[in-house]
Amino acid sequence: MPEVKIYSTPTCVYCRHAKKFFEENGVKYSEFDVSADEKRAEEMFAKSGQIGVPVLDIGGKIIVGYDRRAIKEALGLE
């Protein structure tokens, strides 16, 4: 299973959807609250060019937003 990182904020609905998907599928992930961690926010922007969340880093593949199909593909769940 690839390493999974989620850049999120506490109020983001789509972030919660992504985390729920990971939990339901037994995917371990690291979560970074970019509203409270400027260094991680800069890291997220450098990887994605985006300031919106969620930004997912799945084994180096960057997915912006909660794109269930892209997430499943990146995790090899399809």
C-alpha cells in the first residue's frame, strides 16, 4: 500500500469524506491541518499548486479534491 497523506482543514466536508473512505478501506494515512501548520500549507501548495483542500498525496500521485475514482485507482483498489 502506498504512503498516503491528506492535507486538510477541520471544517472541510470533502476532507471528512476522504478520511472516511480511507478508514472504511483500511488505508492508513497521515493528516496535516494546513489551517494550523504554515509549513505543511506551503508543502501542499508546492505539490499541487492549489490552496483548496483536500489535497491527497498517494504514493507521490497528487489528487486535488475528493475524486473517489482517482483515489481508488491510486490505491490499487479497482
